[in-house]
Amino acid sequence: MLIGIPKESQAQENRVAIIPAGVPELLEAGYEVIVEQGAGDGAHFTDEEYRSSGAIIADDAESLYRQANIVVKVLAPTEEEAKLLRPESTLISIMEPWDNVPLIQNLAARSIDSFALDLVPRSTRAQSMDVLSAMAGISGYRSVLRGAMSLPRYFPMLMTAAGTIHPARVLVIGAGVAGLMAIATARRLGAVVEAYDLRPEVKEQVESLGAEFIEIKVEESDSEKSSDNNGYATAKTEAFYEAQRSQLGDCVARADLVITTAAVPGKPAPKLITRQMMQRMKRGSVIVDLAAARGGNAEGTVLNEKIELDGITLVGHVNHPSRVPVHASQLLNRNIINFIKNMTEGGRLVPNQEDEIVTATQVTRGTSIYFEPAQLNQEENA
């Protein structure tokens, strides 16, 4: 079977799904690999490196899609790219299926099997395939660097002949993968760090990185559990968020930099910082909103822009991993190869329908839609 690696077509996407070092492993598993000319340019991998690793180089996307049995991408294909997929072929990518219902319906109509890498369950066995965690770590790292460059003050404490500079105070809201990396990075730069998460069990992890864990008491009913069966965050009621905001106000007010990471798959990001809370912050303070792609955790966040609001700098940039494309691609490469090998038998893709990783990530199989929101949408429009 021939695995195709196209060049990512979305603007400012520099990552590539498989790097040259990953090609021999796929060849050893029994596949052939074809790579679109220039696919690795954004991540600084050359066509010659792919060719030396044993890959075939396709002149353009149309040639690649025409030949590939399995197409592996970073992001979901555009409408034009989807038209190039061979009927009865297989697509593997980050798909954001909640927002791509027309694409999913199109794939099913053409009997294309598809797997969403962003649905990999948060289980021990699936850790090596978890692209969201791998990319979240990069986002957490970049968020601190972005915040430090926007902040009109030093991060570390400095004692100089001209006086003492006190360290910056950083508040990280959300101690998942991105939040923990943000904590570690801010501490390395010399900041005093506080962190909040609604899961008390992460307190030990936060403190092990040198940050102070903020404990806020908010009643949580059984219907508002922190995560779903696959380990992803779930939405809460507005009353829950209001109680959370009222207790977070003092923490936000004393911070020089706030990094927010709260996102719920397929849902608008919860508003954790209001304009009223921002008005209590010191002028020149910065908020880096990692949930900007879903509307933002801060009131006033503008997607992909850095703005000033009430004297506060609000950063809403997204796709931070694309700004670190070498290592982001390296991590994706390992996640994706592990994902493919989990379904490989005798050089062919043979998904085991009793495997929880397969069932959690399969979006379409033949003409059937397995991702429930898309399936419901399809029935409503029938």
C-alpha cells in the first residue's frame, strides 16, 4: 500500500506529517511512501532527504492523491484537496470533526475511511499516539515566550547597582499538558508562578514544577465531571463558571502575565476572565489566550491578533506548534507512525474494530459515519 504525504496547503502551516527519518520505518512495516514535492520545506526537510530515505517524490498534489492508498496529513483537507482523494482510500489527519461536518459527509459519500488524530483517547496505551498532548506542550512553551516578549518588564529577579528588579508574576489557568509546560517554562525564565486547575489531583504536579497551586472551592455536580470517558475536558454550567471567576479575580489582578488554556472539544471556550477582571490588572499586564481558536477564555480576545484592551495586552494567536515546525513535525511523525503501526498487518492497514483506539478515532468507514455529531447532522438534513 502506498502512503501519501502531501504538502500542507493552509496558510502559515509549516508542519509536515512524516519527516524523512520516519520513512524507513514505514518501509520496514511494508508500505511504500510518496511525498509531494516541497512538503517538508516549511519544517526545513528537503526533497533530497526524503528521496535518500526511500520515498518517492510526486511533482504535485494531484499526482500524489491519484496514487496514494492512504493519505496522511497534519490538518484536515480543504474542499479542493478532498476532491482529489481516491474513492475507497484512507485519510489520517487532525480533523476537528465537530467543525467539519460537510467534509465528513463528503468522505462517507465516496467510501473513504477516515481517522481523526485529535480523537485519540487519553489512555496509557494511546499516549505515544496522542498528537494533541504533543502539540499542547509546544503551545504551552510558546505561550510563555510570547507573553515575555509582550511584557514591558523582566521575568527574573535581578539585583543590580541600579536597584533590585522584582520577578514577574505569572498565573497559569489550566494545568493540563499546555499549562504544565507553561509553568515549567515560566519558572526557567525566573518568574514567580501560580496555577489553577479545577482538578485537585494535579496539585502535586504543579508544585513539583515550583509553582504555587491555587485552591478554589467550586461545587461540581456529577453531570459536570471534569473529563469525558476519553479523558477530554467537558463543559460546565454558567453558574459553575461564575463561581470560578469570582474566586479567580484576586489571582488575575496580581499577575503580570496570565496564560489561559481551558478548551472543551467541539464547544466554545469558557469565559474565565471578564473585562471587569481585566480592569483590576496592572497596566501593561499581558494575557495569552491559548483558547482563542474557540472564542477565547478572556472576554475581548481576537483570533490571531494582539490587541490592547483597557491597558492590557491580549494575545489571541493560534497554531503555536506551526511556529516550531522542526520539533512539532518530529513529534507528529512519531505519533502518526505509532498510530499507523497499531493498525498494520502484513504491510496493510487492517483496523481492529475491537480496539478502543480505532473505534475512538474512526470518523468514516465506507459509507457509514461513526462520529456522532456528524451522523446526527446528516440525519437532520436528510
